[in-house]
Amino acid sequence: MPRLSWERQYITVVGFYHKTTGLRQLLWPDLSAESLSAELPEAERIYTFNGNMFDLKVIRQKLGIDLLERYKSRDLMYDCWSHGLKGGLKAVERRLGIARTQPPLDNSQIQYCWTRWKHKRDEESLKRLLKYNEEDVMNLVTLREKLGVA
């Protein structure tokens, strides 16, 4: 279940979860095609929210890894639509009562946290960014369970 943050030039964070390895997060500049390939779990399927249209395309464009060649894909956004749940992931989470420990970040806040970490090594900004990514990833696990998706 990858979720990522990115700048125009590169992906800043990729997070994913597998029941055998737990949550994994890769952070630029240590994030590369080689490091991501090495960390990816053995699995049959990948679950995303709008990942087929965004996350997986960005990973392919920026890192040269086509996860759709390695995994079958299930985009939970379409499962949400079939249950009458429209909107982005955060809107769906609110409707289903899926909690977050911190308020979701918008794009400018994500960029701010990344810039503060990259240029000033602000640990709190990095923690906030990684927590946001973690909740995106782990809430996909919860969403999948609530939707009854196998």
C-alpha cells in the first residue's frame, strides 16, 4: 500500500505496509529504484487509493519501477465509489470514522515540512511528515477492512 510525497524533481517519501514486514518508509535521498526494490515485500497484490492514477505513475516516472508489472493492483477509491463514498481519502476516512492522530496535511503543509527538514534538518517537521505518511498507509489497511475487500 504505497503512499508517497514528492517534489517536481524527486519523490521525498514512500511508505508501504505488509503484514510480515510492517510499515516501511523510505526517505529521499536514500530512496532509489534499488532501495525501493530491495524493500518491497513478496506479495500478490498492491492496494492504493487513487494510486493507479497518481502514486504508481509517479513511482514509475521518477524511479523507473513499474509496480503494476510486479503486483496486481486494487485501487480502493473505486471500491469506495461503489459504496457511495466519494471524495479523497481524508473525506472517506471522516465518513467511515477512521481516525488520525494529527490533522491531515495539505500540499503546502507537506511541502513546508519537507523544506524545513531538507534545509534546516528540523526533526519535528520530519516527524510530522512521516506520521502523515504513516497514517495514510495504515488507514488504507483500515479502509480495506471496513470495505470488506479481500
